[in-house]
Amino acid sequence: MGKIEKIVKKHPDGTTLNLFVTPKSRRIVFPAGINSWRKSIEISVVGPAEDNKANKEVIKTIADFFEKPVKDIFVVSGSKNRSKTVLIKGAKSDFVYERLRDSLDGL
């Protein structure tokens, strides 16, 4: 599993994922890479980090990527920080790991 095993973790309600968010980007990119130092997956969103706009984009982007409803994605820590942990409710960690690995294969 390598670096991703420290980023994707089992949770009683699903799987958690550590993210490092870049707000006010030109376009939404997920996964944008692995940040080994922060042990997180990078995500770029267009929305600014004000009025919860970036968090809403992060939630929608994660939901779309993992084909989950928005109601199943929660920011469990870091709601006012660029480093966040999100919970993907009902998702098995193997599924999350495989999706990320397939997308990050070229990085």
C-alpha cells in the first residue's frame, strides 16, 4: 500500500481520508497528488476558503469521485483548515484505496 495506507483509514462508519486543500484554484482537481510530508491526498477547488464554499466543493468532489451521495461525506476535522479529514460513510477502505491508487498510478 505504501504512502496511501497512512492516508486512507478504516472507521466504524466507513473510511476516513486525509486531504490537503488548495482553494481558489483555476479548476477542480482530485486527486491532485500525494503530499507525503502531510500524509494526505491533495485536492484543488475553485471556491474560496470563506463561507464554507471550499468545504462544500470538497464534499461534492469527493462524493462524485467515489460515486457516493453528498449526504455520506463529512468533514470530521479541519473544517477551517487546509488539512482536513473526511469520512466517506459506508465506503470500505479497500474500495477507497483502489480508486485512489488507480487514479494516482501515473503520479
